[in-house]
Amino acid sequence: GWRVIGSNDSDGIVIDGHSGVSVRNCIVEQFRYGIVVRSSSAGLLEHNEVRWNGLSGIDVCCGSVDVVVRQNTMHENGLATGFSGIDVEFGSSDVVVSGNTSWGNGGNGFYMFQSSNLVFDNNVAFSNSRGFDLDLEVTDSTLSNNRAVNNAGDGVSVVISDNNRFIANEVIGNGGRGFQVHRSSGNVLRSNDVRGNGADGISLDTESSYNVIRDNDIQWNNSTGIPITFGSDWNLLVGNVSSHNGDGFRIETSHNTLLANNAND
């Protein structure tokens, strides 16, 4: 029940090199980072409101493992710096992020960088720069049942990140692409609802290969439902419905397989 208020020149609550620390029911505002979990394990962040911080609201970093971040609200962080609601980064692994709401942040709602074996489930990102951003070397992670809605850019961005799973997410009304997959391979996108985004629905570009795009519902996006471009080969598209988009499917590279997809107006 504490309200922790800073002056933007230090971090708010910092867990550094500890195990089993919980932070619950706090309001953390006007710091650099609101809550930091660094080189720590078995931590729990729950039911906190993290707002108006100069950088990110919550930062789990630097090899932290087995951390749970659930049912927190992060809003209006990083407005001048482009930082995010939640970061999970720099070698962190086995982190569970569930049931959180991240809105109105200067950067992403949820940001991942150089981390593995993450689970992001049942989170909501709206009115951020991007919804969910896997920026570099994020591997073997699962994003399921999340909502990326009305963000300024892409709903979900996957850049140089392999072997991840995106299952049953709602990606709706974002200003850019629904999903951007860029220089990333071995990912599975299954049973996602991708609607009303400002550019492509699900874009595979620039050497994104060996991905599986299966059973997605892709409607009313402003450009192509699923384009495959720029050296992206050996992808498998099965059972997708692409309707009321600029084009249904646009395949510009070789050796891709399409089975039982439906494109209609």
C-alpha cells in the first residue's frame, strides 16, 4: 500500500542480487525506472501501479530468472525517452509476465531483448508506440492470449528473434502492421485474430524463413493480409483466412508452401 514518489534522478524500487523478494500493491511514480529486478531470482511483482517514470515502468534485466510479473498496470512511462511499460532484457530467462495492462507509454507496451524462455500471457497493450516488441535474440518464448490494440505502430514486432510461439493473440487497430516478422526464423504464429491494422496483417520480410503461419484470421487490414518478401523462404502457411485486406496473400520469394488458405473479399 505504499506510494513511492521520486524526482526522476534515481530508480524507485530496486531488487539487485536477491532471491524471493515480492513487491505488491505499491504505486511507484516519477523515478527513472519505476521497479528494477536485476540479477535476481524467484521474485514477484504483483498488483502495482507504475506510472510517470522517465524510463521504463518495470525493468527485469541482467540475468534475472524465475521472476513473475502479474496483474500490474504501467502507464505513461518514458514519454520523453521512448521507453516502455515493461522490459525483460539482457540475459533474463524463465520470466512469466501475465495479466498486466500497459498503456500510454512513450515506447512499447512490452519490450523483450536478448532473453529466453519467456511467457507472456493475457496481457493488454494499448495506446503505446508498439504493443509487443521482441527486439533482438529473444528465443524459445511464448506469447499467448494477449491483446495489442490501438498502438501507434506495429501490434507485435519480431526482429532477429527465433523459435518463438504466438498463439491466440488479438492484434487489432494498430497504426502499423499487425505482426512484423523481420530476419526471424522458426517462429509459429497460430490462431491469432489480426484485424483493422494500418498496414499488413502478418508480414514476413528480409530473410525470415522456416516460420509456420497457421489458422490465423486476418481481416480488414489496410494492406496485404500476408506478404512474404525479401529472401524469406521455406515458410509454411496453412489454414489462414485473409479477407477484406488490400491483397489476400503476396508471395515474392521462392520455396514457400501454402495449403488450404482462404482469400476473399
